[in-house]
Amino acid sequence: MEDPREDFRGRSALESWLWACGAAAVYYALARVGWPASGFAVAAGALWGPAAAAGVFLGAFLADQRPPAASALAAALAAAQALLGAALLRRPWARGRPGPPPGAELLILMIESVREYAIFRLDPAGRVSGWSRGAELIFGRAPEETLGRPYGLLLASADEGRAQLEEASRGGRFQGEGWCVRKDAGRFWGDIVLTSMRAESGALLGFAAIVRDATKRRAGAQLLEKRAADLGRSNLELSQFAYVASHDLSAPLHKVKAFAERLKDKVESGLDDEGRDYLRRMLRAVDGMQSLIDALLELARVSTRGAAAEEVDLRALAKDVVESLEHMNPRGRAAVEIGDLPRIHADPLQMRQLLQNLVSNALKFHKPGAAPKVSIRGRAVGDGRCELVVADDGIGFDMKFAERIFQPFQRLQAPYEYEGTGMGLAICRKIAERHGGTIAASGAPGRGAEFKVVLPISQEGRMECQPQEKACS
């Protein structure tokens, strides 16, 4: 008769061996799929093959033995080995090689060394399945607190998380911004990129996610936007004030001029030469003040009274401007050449004012005793822009004043040499900027000056532009 204790000891020894083989298999499988491995797991790797064979054999052996717990244990271990083996076979680099492919360890180290970006992996259901050191630092969540949790947990809105995953799954990629949530419930503004990962068959394997804390950048951008809005509002208020102030100043000035002219008519004949000189100076000062006020009004109107854009033929407009300035060329000595000029979308009245100011300056600042020569030309410069050039052979200027001449009330010559208010070029710059363009000057003393205005050909989306057909030459 067999000793029951021997049968039990035999089954206990077999169960112990099966436990050891199963444990070795589990540790080795976890190490192969990327889980942290201990020294025991590495050593147990050599037992994976024997463990699998022993598990099958001993499982079949114990299935016919008592107690039933042994059969259940064997079946559970066999199932665990089968699942882990399948997991390994799904890793391409796990077949036929004892470790990761060449460079994989370096790639992992690279990802783990990144601290400024949260890099993590999501499974097809949107649950976190990989968590880097950078993600741990930025979100303040340890891997054991995050793995297996839904992606929406990391965002201020779970619905937003689902929408991002749907977009990435549908289009292959989502890129945007939004509020993210740390473990302590603190929020940060994140730059988010989700990329779907698919097998060759097209099956969705999961998502790669990269998140960067952009809170400071967003705050800086908002501050710049606020300052730009404040500056725009301040400029508008200043233009409105200048318009109102200039208009209000004109009324009393008109009265001063009217009474001065009456005084001249009544008493000029009874005044001596000194008295008549005083009266002429007073009237000249009134005219000068009126000219300054008118120029200030024109500068204010550039921003406050501008019209919508429409098609403008700059060549035809230049011809009209030259004809209107014939009073500055009474003997017809000036030579004005008008070259090719484009058609653009712009405020027609302001384009006329721009050309008039530039051409009148070219005629006015000529060399003493010499007939002025003026050239007006233009060309397309690419990127939907054109260049307008007005050049002369007049007195020119020193390039150190190239910016100063565009400031209001700035003059390089004495008023008695050349009349004017010093506002013409300031108005030109204001017009160019309102149209989204620029103006620059170049020249040399005694060698003339050249003014280049670069303007967009179309004003679509600017200046309350009305839709027009594209106009360019």
C-alpha cells in the first residue's frame, strides 16, 4: 500500500517546481516587454524555455492528481505563460534576440532625460500606458498614480480630452493648446501634440503624446496683445484729440486773421514803415499757424477719416497730381517723368495725398537756379506687394536725418529758405502704415533724394476693405 504522505510530498515538490518555473517565466516576460527587471528576472530568463515545457508537462500531470487546488494552480500558470508568450511575440525585437534592438536603450535614455516636455503613451482606449520622467515632473504624478488612468484626467475637461483623441484617431494627429491639470489640482497652459500609432494593417495601437508647459509664453503673448490694444486705443484717442483740438483752434484763429486784415485796411496807410512791418508779420504768423493746424488736421484724418479701399490706378493718379501742381512749375521748366505704376486696392484720397506730398517736396527742394527733375515709377516686388518710388535731383539730405524727416513738425531747412510745415512726410508715413506698408528715404547732400513706399496690392481684411477683383499690373 502506497504511503499517502509520499504522494503528497511528490505533489508538493512538483507544485514548488511549477511555481518556480512560472515565476521565472513571469519575471522574464515582464523584463522583455519593458518593465523594470531585477537581477532575479535576468537570471530567470534562462529558465523561460524549460519553464514553458515544464509548465505544460506538469500541468497535464497535476490535472489528474489531488487535491483540486493543484489542478487549478497548474491551469492558471499555463494560462499566464501563454498570455506572456503572446505578448513577447507581439514585440518584433523580442523574437530571436535576447534584448531590445540596437539603439533602443539609447532612445529610452533620451526620452527619460527630457525634463521640459511630458512624453507619454496612451493605449487605443485613451488610457495612459507609458509615463516618462518629464511627464512625472510636469504633471506631478508618479507612474503608479497615472498608468491605466484615462487621458482626460490630465486635462481640465474630460470632454476636451475625448475630442482630441478622436481628432488624432481620425486625422492621425492633433495639435493645439489647452488647460492641463497637475496632481495638486494646479493648472497650466499646455502645448499638446497627439499622434496616432497604427500597425501595418491599419489597426490602432495607441497614441504618442507630448505636452509642454506654455503658461509663461501665453502670459507674455497676452501681455503683448494687451499693450498693442492699449497702444492702438491711445493712438486713436490722440488722433481724435488732435482733430478736435485743431478744429477748435481754427475758429479763434480765423477771427484773429479777420480782425488783422480789417486793421490793415483801415490803418495801414497811417502807419510808418515799422508799423506796417509789424502788421505784415502778424498776418504771416496767422497764416503759418493756420497751415500748421490744417496739417495737424490732415494727420489726424489719416486714422479717423479714412475711406474703404477700392481699385486705384496709380499711374493715372500720378498724372492728375502732377497737373494739380503746375502752380509750383509756372514756367514749365520742371521735368517730371512718370513710369510704369501698378493698380492697387487702397484709399484713393489718401493715395492722392501721398503722391501729392512726395511730388511737391521733389519740386520744392530743387537746387537754386536749376530746373528740377522728378521721376515717379513703380514695380511689383513679390509677396503681394508693390513698390512706389519718387526720386529727384534736388538738394538732398544727410542720411543721419533719414528718420527724423518723417517726424511731425521736423524741418531740415529754415522756414525762410523753403516754406512748409514739416508735416508732409509724417502724413506720408501715416498713410503707408494705415495701408500695411512702409516708407523709407535715401539721399545725399546736393545729390537728390529718393523715397520708396512699399504697399500691399490688396487690402483684403484691412481698412474695412470691400471685396474687389484682384488688381495688379
